[in-house]
Amino acid sequence: MKRIILFSILICTVLQAQAQWNGNTDFNIHGYGRGSVYGGSKAYDLTSVFAELSLQASVKKGPAILESDIRFSTGMFFNEKDTRFRIRELYAGYKSRKVDVFLGNQIVIWGRTDGFNPTNNISPNDYFFLSSDPADQQQSNFMLKMQYRPLPGVDLELVAIPFYKMSSYRFDLFDMGELGNYLLFVDDMLPERILANGTYAVRVNFEYPAFGGSVSWFQGYDPYHGFNVVSVNWASSQPVIRIASVPYRKTAIGADLAVPVGNYMIVRAEASYSHTKNPENKMFIPNPDLSYVVGIETNVLDFIIIGQYIGKFTFDYSPLSVPAPPKDSNPAALIQYTEKYIDYENRLFNRKVFNQQERTNHAVSLTITRSFAYDVLSAECTAYYNFTSKEWLLRPKLNWRISDALMAAVGGHYMKGGEKTLYGYSSAIMNGAFAELKVIF
């Protein structure tokens, strides 16, 4: 690993020197070094403690372009020592007035609403990488991205991803009570790496002074996967249930819109219809659904306020029935009942993952931010409440720009849900406070 880091620094040094010698080449290198602490949960005194170095380099020579974001971190994550070398982004391409072509590891974020984006189906997330910045959870995919601008304010974007990469949930860390005594999370079940299993997406984007908007189409495996029962082993006195993360294919059609209203308000909206096949026979496949978000962003006394309604409608919805216990103690009948109950519990869990516990799902979010002392201090707070599942979240944060190069951040993350809810499970791990010191160069 040391050799990799030294080699990366050497390459950057050589490129920088070359850029200085060649006046036609535009070379930039920047990044940061930081120390981060996140802890105070029920399960861990210190959930994550790590140091990280990020090198972000870009090279431009005529229409040719190279972009990279390479990160090296070392520390303790969930009481396990880990050293990570991540190529967060690294891609090369061609950029002109009309056409852009990029190939490599890229992060693509679609959508105009705040934090909840139904049209954002491209890039996976590592939801259990805990730091002061939720954007750290974004992960790249190897992809071909092309953009064509036929008219001012209009661009056509095409994305092709040959190999699937799923989001990381780390539900194996959950304390699932008595049920957890029978569960064993096994390796992810990824699709075969053939072009037929690739992902393709197209978006037409509009940017005008009066409004911004887009329409998009997606076909491929969703990064936000489900779980399947691989096997039930009855070799011992109690069953051992093997659970695996399994992705599903879907076709999604979406749109978003942002419209300024006067000088102090922006109305945003976003929606996406996702179509799936065979959800009744495969527990890891959600029903077709329509997800939608409507929000307002305004400025009141220098406070930026973003309020949103987040909803979902599930098609072909039918409630799950709890299996009836057998009337006698016949071993075969008991095994059959247990397997039906295992199927019921896991289907119910997947519905929680997909926010399809009910036919309709209703939630709201509120984010308030404000800068103080000529932007030396900035405070923000995000709150979320789901009326359907009765789960809620609160995340305050304070940033302090100590100097041009030195920044500090402190805050907290608190979530709560009822028994057997996702927030109820994950709060024991993800709740707590965080602090970070960062040097930018």
C-alpha cells in the first residue's frame, strides 16, 4: 500500500512538472487531509475513527481531459482496523463546445430536489461510511458518459455501465433481536458480468433562466437492492437462515423541475415511475411504484429553508398475511409453518427497505442553513419524519472556517424508529456525534 501511495505522489509530481514546462497544458492538483471521529452510539463508543488523504487532479490539453479523485484512509471502522485505497473517480475524455465523451470511474447524480431524488438511479452509495459529509457515501461506477448540446440550454446525456455495483447496507451489523440468532448474511449475489446485464440511461436536461428541468429513462439493475433467503438449514435443533443481497432489474421513467418564483423562492418537483417484473414470486423485487417529491426553497432573514414532501405509491399492493400455526405438533407441519414464517418475515423486511410497507408512503423533510461572521461559521440542520413508518431523523452540523486552509466541523446524527423498523435497527449503530478537522490544499 505504501508503494501505491508513493507511486501516486510520484506520478502527480511528474505531471505537475510537465504541465509547467508545457504552456499548452492546464494541470491542477488539490485535495485535503482530514481526521474524523464518529461515535457515541449504543453499539459502539467510537463507530469510526480515521485519517484520510484525498488527491484530486485534473489535466486539460485542448479537448482532452483527465479527472481523478484518489483517497487513502486508515483507521477503525465498527471496531475493525481497516486501511482503504479508493479510486473515487478516475476518467479520461474529450470535451468540446457541443460534445463531451468520458470513460472511466465516475459519479453521476441526477435530480433537482434536496437529498431525496427518485430519478437518481445511477451511482451506488456506501450508507455505512460515516463522516461529517453525507456526500462521502457516494461511490463511482465504471461507465461511458456522453453529452450532446444541440441548442443553448439543452443537453442530451447518455450513460452506459457494463458491470453492476450495488450499494452497501451492512445490515449484518444490526442487532435483530431473537431473529438474529437464526440469520447468517452471506456473500452478495451479483449478476453475471455480461453486456446483457448492463445498465443504460438517457436524460434530456433543460436549463433556462425561467426554469430548469429534465426527463430521463433508466434500464438496468438498481443499486438499491433487496434481500433473498438463499437456504434454510435444519441440520441443528434450530434453523440457520442464509440471507444474501440480491439486485433486481427495473425500467424507470422520471422527470424533475425547478422554477424560481420571484426573488426569494424556488419550487422544485421530481417524480419517477419504476417498473419491475415478477415481484410476487421474488421477495427481493419490489412492486412497481411511483415516487415523488415536491419542495420549496426560500430565504428568510438570511436563513435558507428547504421544505419537502416525499411520497410513494405502490402498484398491485396487497398486505402480507401472517402464517397460521399448525393445529398439531407433526414435525413436517412445524417445518412447513416455520419456512412460511421465514418467508413472511423476509418479505416484510424487504418492504421496509423499499418503503412499500403500505400502498402509500408519506414523509416530510426540513433543512435550514445559515452563515454567520462573513461565512466564517455556517450552521445547518436537517429533520425528516415518515408518517407511514413513524420513523424520524435529526442531523445538526456546524462548520468553522478557521483559516483559508483549515476547517473544522462538529455535529450529530440521531434517528429513531419503532421495533423492527429500519431506523430502529440502524439507530444503535448510526446515532452519535461527529467531529472533523480538515486541511485543504
